[in-house]
Amino acid sequence: MKGTELSAARITAVDTYDIRFPTSRELDGSDAMNPDPDYSAAYVVLRTSAADGHEGHGFTFTIGRGNDVQVAAIDALAPYVVGRSVAELTADPGALSHTLIGDSQLRWLGPEKGAMHMAIGAVVNAVWDLAAKREGKPLWQLLADADPQWLVSQVDFRYIGDALTPDEALDLLTKGKQGARERATDLLRRGYPAYTTSPGWLGYSDEKLTRLAKEAVADGFTQIKLKVGADLQDDVRRCRTARAAIGPDIRMAIDANQRWDVAEAITWTNALAEYDPYWIEEPTSPDDILGHAAVRRGVHPVKVATGEHVQNRIVFKQLLQAGAIDVLQLDSARVAGVNENLAILLLAAKFGIPVCPHAGGVGLCELVQHLSMFDYVALSGTTDDRVIEYVDHLHQHFLAPVVIDQGHYKAPVEPGFSATMRQSSLDTYRYPDGVFWAADLEASNPEARA
Ligand SMILES: [Mg+2]
């Protein structure tokens, strides 16, 4: 009876929300390219007729204006999802991903990049959230327990077959199963290593930088990150200040958020080299594969990292083939969701490059922890030189927020993808008619009141 009921269950609605947080007022998240971000989520809820009451939640991250464009992009995909069988959808999210990427008219807006591709990521991630809730497992565990053959079936090898074949992927995933049970136990006990960006925002004073950097070390972090790229003399002073605060043994990454041309990236990074930066992140355009390779040659031994704006598996493939990066920073909500991130994790494993995911924003920590934890338990099998970015912002809006303990992400145990926001947060920060924004807009323009 229950089985019949579940197999008949359908997706009844794809509800979207434009959620914006007024973070620009505190300079949280300020960097050389993004001086005043309002951290935002184009948020989607898949509702179903299933008696189990589970919903699928997903989102993409934006920094304010344009979140409405992102919501419209998700709305454009709804006809592919509404009315679908819940059981079929969650048994094969890759089939939906393939269909969404293949819409010939929407594909023209990319292909496989930009707002449409991020919208596909939100919907596909919501399906994975629903699948994990129905299985009663956190997503990392659902992936780690999955049959390698099935995982391979979830990857789109189009355009990456010259770097990674399905047979190679199967081999990597089969090898990844060896010792997986012990690593899952270890993960639940120890967590997954994190680093923190919280001390290093560009808008913070030297006093705040020093205080937060010392707190980070006291809290057990072994790596921090500083934003750079606006003013060289400021960067020299801030790197010296941070290095003095953390001592010689803590890693200090720097992040230019695409501020430089190639030659400038090399000179600027080398000018900071005496403070021993561990990696330079996003030195230049995320589309410039050969430029990253040149930067890497020019700043050695400083490592080169990128990925938060890399738009798909094909660009990651080329960064790896060109020897352009030392560290791959995938993002849970930039590409087309879990399926494409599986492809990217497999490419990184094939090339032996560590994955240190981008996170922060709103909800990106919550999502991406699952991908790294799966990678540790059942793919690369290691956390050596691997850390997930952590930023202490906006976690309170999630039903199951990340938990950081002694510089590690604790493994989530709640079923799902940790994507579900509190209803009160949705009601307060929905733009422009949520409680916060309605009051704020009225205060800034009282005459507009109807
Ligand atoms: Mg960054």
C-alpha cells in the first residue's frame, strides 16, 4: 500500500523565492571586485503529493541585484519538473539534469554557463535533497553508499571524454570503496578540515583583522584567507599584520577575486611572497585557462587556486589539462548541481589535484560539505591538503546549519542536502515584500506607500 502510494506520488509545485540579506551594510563579504554584496539566494522548493511529506530544497547564490533574474531562470525550468513521478525523479537525477541542459531554446543562453546553468543547479540540487530525505541519509552518505556503476551513470561525459572515460571513472569509484567504511567512521568522529575567510575581508580594519586572525588560530583553524587586490601597499601591510598574528606555521591563502591581468597577477603576488602566502586564488578571469597556467609558472612556489566562478566541467577539464591550477575550488551552486560536481570531483581525482571547495555566501557551506565528505569517504580517500572554506555568516537561517568544531566541519547526520531554510527567514528576507525589506523600502521612501 505504502509502495503504491509512493510510486504514484508526483511533484505538485516548484515554488521559488527571491531571498536577500542586507550584508552590504556590515562590509561582510567585501573584496576587491565585490565591495557591497547583499548575500542572496534564488531559492526553490519542490513540493510533492507523497504521504511522507518530504520536500526538495535547493538554491543558487547571488550577491543581490540579479537574484530576480536567477529566480526567473528557475521558473523557466518548472514545466520539466511539475507532474513528474517523485520515485523516478529521485532514482535518476542525472536524467533530469540531461533534459534541463538539453532544452534547445534555453541552451542558447549558455550553453552550460551563466544564469540558466545555475538555475539547473538549483533544481537538480533540490532533487538530490529530496532523494536523500527519502533515503533517510545525509547526501554525503547517500553518495558514499551508492553503487559505483550508478554513480558513473549520473555523470555527463560529453565534452570531457578526452580527459576522463566512464571506465576510468568506474575504476576510481571502485577503488574509492576500499576502506570507505573506516573513513566514514573517522569522518563522523573527526569531521572534515576547514579554513576560515572571516578575518580577511577587505573592508575590515587592521585591528579587526588581527583579532579575528588570532581567534581563528585559537579556534583550531590551520589556514586563514585574506582578500587582496585593491591596493598593493594596503595588501603588504595586511599580509604582514595577518602573518604576525598567526605566526609562521598557519597557512595564509590570498584571494584577488579576478582583479588582475596576467602580468599584474604575477608581480602583485610576488610582491606579497615574503609573507608566505599558501595560494593565490582567482588571480585573473576564471575563463582564462592559459592565463592561469602562466600565473602558476610565474608565482611558484605560491600555489594557484580557482573555481568558484568556473562555469562548468569543461573549463575545469582544461585547467587540469593545461597544468594551470594546484588547487581546485568547486562550488556547490555554480555548475549544474551534484551531477556535474561528480564529474568535477572525478576529474580532480584523475589528475591528482586536491579539491578545496568555495563556500561562504549564504548556504554554500551547508551544501558543499556533503561533496567533500563523499570525496573523502568514497573517492579520493584523503583529506591531505584539502580544506573546505568556512565563513561564519547567515548559518542561523538554516534548519540544519553547519557545525564547526576545532577547525573541522562536523559530518551532518540529518537526512538531505542541508539546504532547507527556516520559514521565518524566508518570510522576513523575501525581496521586496518580506517583513525586513517592506519596512526598509518604506523607510527609505515613505512617499511610495500606496
Ligand atoms: Mg574566493
